[in-house]
Amino acid sequence: MTLLAERMKEFGIPRPPYEPAFDLVVVYPLPDAKSSRETFVPDGVIVKAQTTKAAEERSSPRGVLVGAGLKARDYLRGYLIELGHIVWLSRLSPWRHVVERGADGKDVELYFLSVTDIKGSEDVAKLIADGKARVYCDKDGRHVFEHEAEALPRFDPPAYDL
């Protein structure tokens, strides 16, 4: 089973309504630590109102990468990011779209955004911490990732080429 299939099952994520094109990605939002708490601070006594909790959940910068266009996959591969990774996003960038109504009666949203709105991956951070991946400088002086003894080519968006 692929990581994406595992995460879709774990979080009850629906299939995206289409395959993204070009450099576009689709992310299923997940609550972050702040929006998951029932109180304003860890172990606090003041309970959040449901409207506050819902607003925090809706603005969470975290989610599961469930789809990516071919150009986006090229960019992400050089940074070890794959479908199914838990990624962090630019806070206000996503275009949200309700794709279905869940069994609990709540709307299920997906974020549709550009690959450059992905700011990092929790899964890549874990690979580095576990010693399964590393960053080094190649012969041209560019920083690249190495994973399982394979150096990955880095593709940057054209605006990043200096």
C-alpha cells in the first residue's frame, strides 16, 4: 500500500475530483496542534467556543498532499516530498473547495494551490532526523537531498533560477 493510500484510509480522505495539471497541487487539510486543543493554551482552563475552534481548524497550515500535477511532482521530488506526505502551507494561499459531505454531516474540503505554496514536509523532517536522508552540496555548489544513497535532481520553479 502506498503512503497516499495509507493516509487516505487513516484520515478518511476522499479522492480529489480531478488530477491536477501543471504545477498545481491538492491538499487535504489537517488540524495543527493549536486548532486541535479544546482550550487556548495546553492544559488550560478556558475552553474555546466552537466558532473559534472551527475558525482555527479552517486556517490550519497543515495537510496531506493528495494530488500533484506533473510539473509539481518534478519540483517536489527534488525536495523528497511525495504524495501522502504531511505538508505545511502558506497560511492564506489555498483556494478551498467542498468536494463532498462527510458521514458526520460536515463538508469535506480540499485545498487547491500552486506547488510553491507548499513550505515543507513533516515526513522529510522525520527522514532527516532518522538519518535516512541528508542535505549536501553537489559538485556545482547546489544543495541537494540524498535519500537511500541516491542524489535527487532538484527542479526549481523558473522564478527561482537566479
